[in-house]
Amino acid sequence: MLPQHFTTARTARYISLGEPGPAVQHIWFCLHGEGQLLSDFAAQLVNLDTPERLLILPEGLSRFGLPAADSAPTETTAAAWFSPETLEIDMDDLTAYLDSLAAQVLPACPAGTPVTVLGYGQGAAAACRWLAAGNTHYDKLLLYASVFPPEIDRRATLEALPIQPVVVLTTTTDIFTPEVSGEGLVHDFQEAGHSANCATYQVTGCG
């Protein structure tokens, strides 16, 4: 019994906070954490939703239902960017997906509009792999409470990234993994030749 793979088209979802157009001065692509509801992620970013800023929140392709809670009688849908068993395949899929989404959004905004990519939790690793392997230009990378699973060669991924400013964001309350302190990730970025800084906030995580 030998598993086989083939490529097929599928439909992805995303949330847009703002509309592409001539008034846009900043574009953000924001990648959610593992198992995070896209609507919850959007609610956490609402303070960034200003008239001149366009926020694009793509949803991971691995969607799954969450059990209904007392406050929500119907099942809700969460998503992940990759799984350990199919890591490289998932990475190829998300790179093609996010490049295609960016190619659709960016031409509708003024040429040269600065692009920021924000990755939260598992979305931080997904963002790095996308930007390292893909064709989308970006101007700044923000990584919040980053979680890089051991299956990903983090050092090789960071070395493949274009040299652009990087900010590693942490909080004093994140407890998911020891690496969310950010120091190790900043060190790896600097070892790979990037100008990376760490900023710590005394607030709760994104969800």
C-alpha cells in the first residue's frame, strides 16, 4: 500500500479588511495560527483596519470542524497551514496559493505600495516558507508568537528569505512553546544575515 499524490485545483477562503483600490497606502497579508478561527483572527486585528491600510487574511487550506460550544450551538471551522505528515506538499500548496492571492490583490492597488506580512503562531512558519520559496515581494516581516515545528529546517528557511526588515513580536503571557520568547528566532535571523529585532508587549496573544 503506497500513498500517491496528484495536484488538483481547490477553492480557498480569505477575509479582506478594506478594499483594494487607489486609496490604499499599506497592504498587509496576515497568516493565522494553527486551529484558529479566521473570524477570531480578524477580530484581533481590527485596530489595524484603517482607511489607508488593506488587510488580507487568507485561511489555511487544511480546514476542519470544531465541536460546538455552549455559546455557539453550531459547529465552527478552523484551519491549519500544514501537517507533519505532508509538510513539504503542504508548503508547496500554500506557496502557490498565497502567491496567486497576492497576484490578484496587488495589481488593484497603487504600484509600489508597501507590503507587510504578519505571521502568528504556525502562520509565522508558513509566512517564512511562503516568502522564501514564492514570488511575492514584501517590505517587512512581522512574526508574532512564532512556532516553527521541528520538521521545518528553520535555519535553511531563514537563509532563503530575501533580506528585508524583520520584527519578532512576543508577549509576556505567551506560553505555547519556549521559543515564543523570540530570542532564539532573532539570533537565527541575524546568523542568516537579516536585520531582526525583538519587541515584547505585556498583552495577551492573538487567540
